Amino acid sequence: MMSDILVIGGGVIGLACAIEMKLRGNNVTVVCRDVSRTFQNTASYAAAGMLAPEAENIADEAMLSLCRRSRDIYLNWTQKLEQLTGLNSGYWPCGILAPVYSKPGVKNRHALGQWLDQDTINQYQTGLGADVIGGWWYPEDGQVDNIALMKVLHSAVHCLGIKIQQGVEVEAICQQNNQVIALQTNQGLISADHYILATGAWSQELLPLPVTPRKGQMLSVRIPETSSQLPLKRVLYGENTYIVPRRNGSIIIGATSENVGFTPDNTPKGIETLVTSAIELYPNIANYPIEQFWWGFRPATPDELPILGNSHCENLTFATGHYRNGILLAPITAKLIADLICEQKADSLLDKFHYSRFQSSSSTTKPMLTYFPSISENVPKPNQSILQDSNLVIAGKTFTSRLMTGTGKYRNISEMQQSVLASGCEIVTVAVRRVQTNAPGHEGLAEALDWGKIWMLPNTAGCQTAEEAIRVARLGREMAKLLGQEDNNFIKLEVIPDLKYLLPDPIGTLQAAEQLVKEGFAVLPYINADPMLAKVLEEVGCATVMPLAAPIGSGQGLKNTANIQIIIENAKIPVVVDAGIGAPSEAAQAMEMGADALLINSAIALAENAPAMAYAMNMATIAGRLAYLAGRMPMKDYASASSPLTGTIGK
């Protein structure tokens, strides 16, 4: 049955999948950014085109099998593309040499190859460095010219009539009932029957997948015109660098692997490292003229293996996170993804690369919180019928606890789990960016709490502009969906350009709130205690306002009581006091003022006994709420005896 397939991403993986899906009879569209502007930044560009599953000495058996299978079909795959387009992909089964130096244990590094002693390896390739004592020969490995291959793929897309929409920025993946219903883009909504995510290092911009950019710097030199033949006929896979000769006389030298986010450009240090290692491996290269330098971003996962196969949505398939092996794995990825979508045939290898491997355990099958035995649970509960209290309602969702907590600054995950349990909270805020990047203290956070019982409040911590906060908010919504909260549109909005005092930007917050409300978010904005701003945010449709009591993390207590009181008195939406509370007495005071709820993190996480402090904050929140409902006695300027003076003995 013919389907409309939408491929998100125009790199080697996206185009390979698009072509395979088209050849199987589907209507295919590829959406991508402006290729002429962004191709240099992609992993397809930051590659040398090595087809080296054995030379790379891949330890993971499933990954080695996947890479070998792809290498073994590469010739047929490129021949088919070359016949279709009339272009040359630069496929060259030249074999790969892995020279080694005089270091202990090197002979065991490449057990899959054929060992060559010093004399023999110099017969295979003359001109190697004097310190090379031998090496390994991998006759089945080879290379492809990645730039030529990309030209072939683009030409094949055109020849097959695949529609490619350039300049499309995908802003969000719209989901409903475990189905993708459309892509929200800068050019409006785009929909299809099935979607393939192949966005490489940029995958985190759309979904909370653990894919991060690794910058790779590279350079090329050219064989001098005086050379009558190619001095290098083998790929040299060194211990610190690789050298890849092309048949056209160009020689590729690569590559660094830098965990620097999306920091662009070549650097002197990076290029120096490559050149030094290359000259040590093949000294003649020191005299070859330099052609060019470049860099790009490879998509790395925590285990450096790709994410392939089914997703949390029935009509969304993942093909991302290929790191250093995107060029090598393009044909097998396209085949396995097409088999899965077109024939519902799941290759057994796909289980090894499913995204769920990053979720260490399921909250539905294993309790994630443990009982905290040192705190008594025999605390009298308020009689709501007598007090005529109501539950906390935010954006139509009801909560019995009026205390929200966070997940940051704890000494370890276990302490955080115990504290969340002791607090009795039902809402926990999570920094989307820190969970995505596995920041220290946040590793395994997604699996640490029972999200069937706790409502996730994603937050945009770390965002300095409205645009950045909007993008992270969309990721937060997808993160909640991945954890089973399909209807969770909550977002704690933080726009903080001030890195010293961490005060929220009122203009940026308002701009972001207006857009997010339009997109259907329940926006909980973190703001200064500004009554006018609070009212405007209420009018644009925010679900709450969250004025700060004092600078975040300061523990200074309630420093803005007058303004917070004005906000409370004039608000028709819940007021959640956030930031600055350092002690249970201050929590109780905020609730006595009439606040609807509190969000407390640092005061709990940084306490000597965090779970005990969490429980104290829980009781303080309850006590403050009860005091507010009970009504405080009037204050007087004079004394008033607590016992009656009439009817006493002796009177």
C-alpha cells in the first residue's frame, strides 16, 4: 500500500531512507534546512568516508554486525545509485592499514585483522613513520568519497521525483494519542502518513533523545603535481588520526572529536593535533600543500550507538545518532527502516538500537521510590469539609498537594527520590536541558521517579531568550509524552539572560508566554514580584504566575511580601511562590499570605538531611494553608488577657 512518507533531515541517513522508501513505491517528501547554508555543519560533511567496521575495532557485537552488513552491501548500493544518476560515488574497496607504534599491548588491539610485521607493512605502503613497528591489514574495509556520495544521493532524489523542501525549520512534532499528526514548521503545518526522524546532531531540538553534537575538525592536503602516481594507495588508520587518500589526488586527514556543543569553526589546537599525528604516521605529508579546513557535528549518544526503529508514536520511526558511522551505515539503515515501515518486518538487530535502552527501568513495572522510615506518617490530616478548602487546580488538572519540588542540586539520585517522597508533592519540575544532556546529578533522572504518580513540570532553565525558551518548551512537552504523560502541556517558563543575579526577563517572558499559550501550553511563568506583569500574563492566558520570594537559590526568605500580597489579591489564577524560601517558617508564612502553592528546591536539596527538610516543608505548607483558611486573629496595639477576668476567686 502506497503511503505518504515524510523524512525529517537531508543528510546521508535521511536521503538514503527517502530513496529506499521511494523505490518501494511510496510518496516521499524530505524536509531540511537550506542545504547550501548548513551542509558544512552536518556529520555527512565532517566525515572521510571510511568503511571500516573492522579497522575501528568495534567492541559491541551488535554494532559490529550492523556495520559489517552495511559494508557488505555497499558495492551493490552505490552501483544502483550510480546507474540511476550517471555519477560516481567514489566507492573504493582499497583496504585499510592500521599501523601501530612501539607501545605495550598494541598487537591485541585489532584482533580482527591480519598482523603485518615492520618489513611487510612497508611493502603494503611505503613511507610510513620510523616508529611504526607493524600493523594490521583489513582487506575487506574501504572508503567512499562522502562529498561525491552526497551529490549522488541528491541527484537520485531528483531522478526519482522525491520532493525535497529546503529552508524548512521544523519547530515541533505535533502528537495526539500516540500518533504524529503534523510537523509544526516555519512554513506552517506539514503532515504525512508516516514520519522518519533523521536529524542527526539536531535531534534534541525536536525530541528529548540523548543525542548530542560532537564537533569533528578535518583538513585536506593535495599530492604535489610533480608526483606521477598516487603515493598513498591505502587508508591509514592510525592510533590518533586517520589518513584517507582519494583517487583525485586529495588526501583527507581527520578527525577530532570534541564535546563542545554547537561551537563552530576550526581551531589552531585542533588542526595542530591532526597535522602532528598525520606527520608522525606518514612523514611525507608534511610537504604536501594544504587544500582546505572544515568541521561539522556528529550525532553522539551516550553509548555511541545509533537510535533506530520504532518510537513512542506508532507512525514515527527513528534513524539518528550514528556518530562516526553515518556514511558506513546509510545503506543498512535505509533497508532496515524500510523493512520496518513497509513490511512491518523488524530485524532482530533493531532491538539493540531501540531508544528505550536509555531508560534503565520502567516506572510501571518497578517502584522508583522507597519508604523513608525515619519520618512518621501519622500526622493528622486537615478536615477539608470543616475548613471548606478545595484542591489546587491548574489548567483544569487537580492536585491535593500544594507543594511542588525540583530535582536539581541533590547529592545523588537516591537522596532526590527520598526527598520527593517525603515532601508529599505531586508536581516535580525538571530542567529539560539538563535531562537531555545527562548533566551531573541528572543522569537517569527520567527513570528515577514514578511518572504515573507524579506530574512532570518541564522547565526552560538555562534559556536566555524567548526564542530559546519556546524551543525548549516544545522539547519538554515531548519529554513528558515519552514518559507516558500524553496530555501534559505544562511548562514552567524561565527566561533568564542575567547570569549573575538570575533575575527573569519580563519582556522575554511575556513574549514567550504569548506564543506558548497560542500553541496550547499551560504556561507557569517564573517572574519578579511585579503585580502589573502578573496581571498581563494572566490576561494572555497563563495557567499560573510564579513570583519569586527572593533571588533563586539564595535562601533569603520572603523579601517581596508587599508585592506578592498585591499579586495574590488581584489574581484570578493560582499564585505559586517560587525561589528564595530557605526555611519551613518562610514556607508557612507564604501560604498564610494566601499563596495557592509553593515551589521549593534548593532549601530541600541543600539541607544536611534533605528528606527530613522535604517533610518539614510539606508540613509547613499544610500548616500555612490551614492558618490562611482558619483566619488570623486581629492584631491589636494593646494587651488582651487570654483568660476572663470575671468570676475569678476572691472577686
